[in-house]
Amino acid sequence: MRRATPINQALAARVREAALAILTAGHTGECVREAARQAGQWADHLVEGFEAAQALPRPLVCRPGCSYCCYNQVQMTPPEAFLIAHQVARHLEPEVQARVRERLAETRRRLTGLTIREAARRRRQFPCPLLEEDRCAVYPVRPLACRAMHSFDLEQCRKEWRQESLSPVQYYAHRDEIVFSISRGLLEGCRLAGCQAQPLPLAEGLWTILAEPDCDRRWAQGEKVFRTGAA
């Protein structure tokens, strides 16, 4: 587990205002997805810019096919959930989409009644439903929280995964600060736009959206479409 992440208030405010402008421009599903796309682009741009300007003391060991962090319990903002669900429904091959939907249903069922901490302690039992052969099926639009995850010690990742440990691990604080400041701003923008604003567990959020294809428009128009307390 990680320590509490400091929030860059100036960055969060910029994202909040940008998200608010997008969400109130048309109250459509496309506006919702665009808010999430821009948030992801900001995160990637700022992280890449920071790391290009100064060499990291220790290199990252993260590579395609390494999926230890894909067993963490991820939460996301509603716009992120809508963008990912759109990617699943419109851009994945039918057989992949079917597997994702099956895994979402099974994960949601098995997580029922567990707290986030309880699920974290059993993390090997809960691979991300979007994981396909140890790779993210929606990597270009993956959640902001996933963009923060990284490691410079592969053996430590393997050990923590095998032991289902919640011990603190080493990480670079700048990635967390950038990503979670953007997430905070995006959530605040949703709230100011009059939309239901709450962090969503990945399986619960995606299941709700995929079961109701029109709920992005309804959410954008202020309707409560997610189960209260789902987070």
C-alpha cells in the first residue's frame, strides 16, 4: 500500500475548470469521454515531461506482460469508466469483449461484501477483468490510477504479489502527485457540472455502464446512474 498522496491544488484546479467546460458544453456521452481523454493525456504529458527533464535515480522495470499491479483494486472517476466501457463495447473484438464481460460479472460477484482492504489482502484472487494474457485490453484508455503504478524492483513486486502483502513499497512520488491531482480535479469538475461524482470500483462501474448503454447521456444530464456507496 502507498502513503497518502499530496495533491497539487493548482493542477487539480486547472483540470477541474477544463473538465467543467467540456462536460457543460453539450451534456453528451462524447463530452464525457472527451473529459476523460484529456485527463489521461495531461497525465501522460506531465509524467513524460518531468522524467525527460531529469533522470530518475533508479530506472523503472515495468514492461509489457508484467502484470503484478493489475491485481490491485482500482477506482476511477465516472468519465474514465465511460471512456473505458466505450472502448470495450466499440473497439474490442467480440470474443475479447465477451471474456471481459464475463470477468466483470464474476469479479463483481466475488467482491460483493468485501471492503477494499479485504479485497486487497486477497489480491491474487482478483486479477483485473480487463487483463488479457497479462496485458491490458484497453491500455490507451486505462484508468488514471493505473498510470501512476510503477516499480523499480521487479522481485519486490513478485514477492508482494505472492504473499498478498499490504506492506509499503518504494515508488516515485511525482507520478502519484500528478495523476491523483488530475483525478481530483476531474472529480470536482463532475460535481460542479451537476453530475454524480464519486470514485467507482472498476468492476462495479464498468458493469453498470455496459448493462445500460444509454447511461452516459443520462449521467451527463445529472441523473444518478451509479449505486450510491459503490465506492
